[in-house]
Amino acid sequence: MMQKIKKTIYIATFVSLSAQISFSFLTDGFIVALSVPVMTIFIYCYEDLSPSYVAFCSGIFSPLVRLLIQVLEGGVLSDTAALVIPDMTFFFSYSILYPLIYRYVIRAPKSIRNFPYVVLACDFLSNVMELGVRSIIHEMNLLTPKNIVCLFLIALCRTVLIQTILLAMEAYSNILIREEHDREYRRLIVQESIFENELYVMDKNAAEIEELMKQAFQLYKAMDGLEVPAELKASALDISKNAHEVKGDYLGIIDALKDTFVEQRKEGDLSIREIIAIEKGNLQSVFNRRGYHVDITVKVRTDFLVRECFKMMSVIRNLILNGAEAIAPHEGRVSVTVKDDEKNYLILVRDNGQGIRADCLETIFYDGYSTKFDQKTGNIQRGIGLPLVKDYVENCFQGSVAVESLVGEYTLFTLTMPKTVFEEDADEVLHY
């Protein structure tokens, strides 16, 4: 409650200050001020505040500020009061008319469509009330047809100004919301792609644990006919049992993650242009955090729809990231080109890094193979990126991966994927 009172007082103070931007009109003391549009815009924007309270407080603060300024400028208090009291009439009338018009005339919640009609009516009728009070004070009839028409035109001009400002604010707000939505959407898309990437790794690890369990049990069985210490046989059996327990826990985690996340979301449909743009933005941020001085350039000469977009994102991300890591800590560039021939789509990812030796080109797609060794920590990367790329390209997109490299010059990965795979995806989307 106190927060609303403070906010209302702040608004009334701001309205009072804006009232000093004005000009006299029709009669002595009657002014057309910026305070009315300012107050009206605040009323529209602050839905948690009572419009009547805002107008009422403005009716107290604004005339008092005007009275104080005119007295300080040498005005006579009684004469100045006679000029500003009608101002209070305008704001008090506004505070009464606004809720009454909405309740008994509009009979609908406030919206950008009905708001100008209410503002026009409140502005015009409140000005009429103010001019009526001035007629009494000056003992002359100011409510002539000409003056009433002028009051209506003033109200109409202010309403047009207010509505224009509100529409501009709403349009700008919608732009910001869309931009924020796009950023959030891209961030979530990247996260989901990375999540699927990690599930792929976990599935492979589960298979390796299974193989370890089998080998340990076979070793245990093979010891039956041999004269080996009982402790050795027990150790082989324990390894098999422990591997079985680890595998069970691991599969439980994988199933839980898939049930709670993977199965609850549907993979979207993105064009290859969108996929590369998302990954470029994400990876450029990653490079900045890691201190890589690597630029990503993109040329998309042909565009196509990718239904399994998370897998394609993993492919693009791993290839670009591999290229950047081959360049770092030096400056360089990773270029991504998308083109096609008569039957295939081709994606070329080229970096000007350290290159790959010819005798290693056959082994870079093996699970666990990695040339990225940290001499300071002794850590070696897990080497799952390129096997994942090869797996997805061959098994999901029915394509192939080729690599060529020149040590100290460049490395080029070429993905070749038949158009028919993506045309089938597009047909399924169209018929969905």
C-alpha cells in the first residue's frame, strides 16, 4: 500500500512540474499545459494505481506548484488563488469522470482501443467544468459555443498526441519483447541441442560399461578351469558386479532425463540458415569467454529445412568448435559454406588452424581420439565430437563426411547429404 502511495505522489509531482510547460488560452488563467498528456500516459501505463487517485493528487500538487511559482514571482496571493482553483476543478472532475465513463458508458476493461474515447470525454468535460468555475469567478459567461468548440478541439488534439505516444510505446515494447523472445528461444534451442549431444555421449558410455561388465564376467568364468588365487577370481566377479551396478544407475539416470525432458518436447523444424546463425551467435560468445580470437564467416548459397535440427546443430557446433580450438591461441577464421549440386546438399567447414597430419586423418573419427592435450593440467579432451558428427551425418542424414588438411595451413570438412532426405522431412512437415 505504501509503495502505491509513494508511486502516486511521484507521478503527481512529475505532472506538476510538466504543468509549467503551458500557454494561456481563451481567458486569463486558463492554460493548456503538458501536464494533462503526462498524467494520462501515467494512468494508462500504471495499471496497479487508481486513476482517480492519480488525477486527484495531481489536482492538489499541480495548482499548488503553480500558486507557489506565481507568488514567488510577485503575484498577489488572493488573485493567484483565484486563477489556480479552477485548475483543481479540472483534475478533480477528471478523477470523477474517468471511472464513471468506464463503468457506465464503455462497460469494458481498459484497452488501447477504448482508452482514447475515455480520454477525449474526460479532457473535454473537465475543461468545460473548469471554464464554468472561471465564469463564476470572473462573473462573466465564458461557456460560449465558440469556446466550447475550442475546448473540444484542444481535447481532441491532446487525445491524438496521447494515443500516438501510447501506440509508439506499445510498438517499441513489442519489439523489445520479440527480441527478448528470440534471444530466449535461441538460448533454449542451443541448450536442448547440447543436452541431446550429452545424452548421445551417455548412451555410448552405457554401452562401454556393458562391455566392461561382460569382459569381467568372462574373465571370471575363464578362471574356473585354472589354478588362480581365489582372491583374483573374487576380484574379477566383483568388477563384473560393480560394473553391473554402475550400468543400472547410469541407465536409470538416462531414462529419467529422457522421460522428464526429451520426451516432453518435440524437436522443431529450422532451416539450415537459422541453425548456422544460432550456432554462430552462441559460439562467438563462447570464443569471447575463452579468449579465442576466431571469426566465423558464413555463406549460405542454398537453404533447406532440417527436421532433426538438434542433431544438425550438434554437427555444426562440433565442427566449428574443433576448427576454433585448432586455431587458438592464435588469430584465425572458421568459414561455413552451404551449397548444393544436382543431388546433394554440401556443408563445408574450413579453418586456417594448425592442420591434421596425414597419418591421423583416418583415426580422427575413432571414439576417444583427441589431439587436444593441455600440457599445464595434463588433461586430454574426451574426443567425442567428430565421432558424433560422423554418426549423425551417416545415420541420421544418410550422408558422408570427408576431410582434407595441410599441416600449418588448413583443415576442411565436407558433409555431403542427399537432398531426398530433407525433401522427405519437408513433405512430412507440410502434411503434419
